[in-house]
Amino acid sequence: MTGTQLVSVVLLGAGVLVAVVSSLGALWMPSVRDRMHFLTPVTSLAGPLVGAALAVANGWGTTTGQILLVVVLLAVTGPVLQIATGRLVGERGESTSERGAG
């Protein structure tokens, strides 16, 4: 295994670990507002780590540019989407919604 492959695997593993831990944490939270806090690590850490792993694995090129563009868009729009969702939840008064409620 080369150094580039090792760096790529480590970055990918870290990104997947952050996403899995955030998902498991969100499962344990009772309210929508509490669960929303677990979205931030996915958009601000897991996405960029996975994107960096793919960029390292692919090397520089148009594919890497597209990957990095998607990662930047995720990092920029993720918090905005979370704020909009939080406002909607606050307006509707759904801060203690039941799990599994449709």
C-alpha cells in the first residue's frame, strides 16, 4: 500500500466514522431540535473528509475538481438548510415530536 492509498483510506475511514457516530447519536435524541445538531458533523466533517479521500485517491484533474465543488456546496448549504429546518420546527412547535411519527 502506497502512502497516497494509506492517506486516502485514513481520510475515508474518518469520514465514515463521523457519519456513523452522528447517525447513531441522532437515533438517541428525543426531539427534532436535538437530532438536528447531529447533522452538522456530517455536513462539516464527514463530507469534506470523504471528499478529501476521493481527491487524494484520484489525483488532480477534472474529477477531483468536481468532487471538491460538491464538497464545498455541501459545506455551504448544509448549515443553511439546518437553520431553515430549525426555524420551521420552531414555528410549528414540533420540538418534542415522537420517534417514528409520520
